Amino acid sequence: MIERSTALTGIRVLLSLRLLTRSMSPRAKRPSDKPLYLPLQDVYKIYSTRPFPVSRVETGVLKPDMVMTFGPSSLTTKVKSVEMHHESLPKAFPGDNVGFNVKDVAVKDFKCGYVTSNSKDDPAKEVVNFTSHYEPPWLNWKRICIGP
């Protein structure tokens, strides 16, 4: 599949092959064996009353008839069906953009950014506090902008 060109010689051939192999490397895998997490991207109304949350599966597998918890509100409900591009799915895997029908919940109870998770396997909860580390980029400009 890869043939050596006579126009490129020496170091150019090596650099071209490196760039080509980097672009052909597989994407990072999203784990389907970890607990289910879906950050809500949007919530639509279907038939003017039923909520239809839309999200991308980050980890885990989403199936119909699962009992889901929406964090940080701790709202729990059952998923009736899972759909992608107007087609019903038996399972949604990591990386799939899906919408799902839920039971007995009002549209106003959902907000974008809520995290959906399986209520039986490490459900999403509100945190009390957390620690983060932030380095402003302007303090490390020499590391970022190495030049002549």
C-alpha cells in the first residue's frame, strides 16, 4: 500500500512515513466495561409533554429498561427506549450519540450538563468539594513557545 517515491529522499521519506502512520493509528478506545455515564447535551419535548434527553455515551452500555439516575439532582427513572437517527437500538455503546425516552418525568426536571448513570452501578452524585490543579498558560510560555 505504501510505495517509496523518487521525489522524496532521505529525511523527507522518514518524516512522511511517520506522519502517515500517526494519522492511520486507531482512535483512543472508550471503555464499555466501566460504569455508564452520559452527560446530557439537550432535552427535547416529544408530543409536547414527554422529555427526550439527548447525549453521547462516554463509558458503559445503555440499554432499554434500565433504571437511570440523573446527577446532581438524584432523579431516578426508567429508560423506555434508546434511539439513534430515528431508529430504535437494543444497545448504545461508547461514542454513540443517542436519544432516549424516559418514564414519568417532566421536561423541567432535566438540565443540560446533568450526568446520567445506571442507578445500580456507581450512580452519579453531587460532590461536596474537589481539588484541582491549574497552571495559567502565560506563566509557562517558555515551555509552550520554544523557538529560535
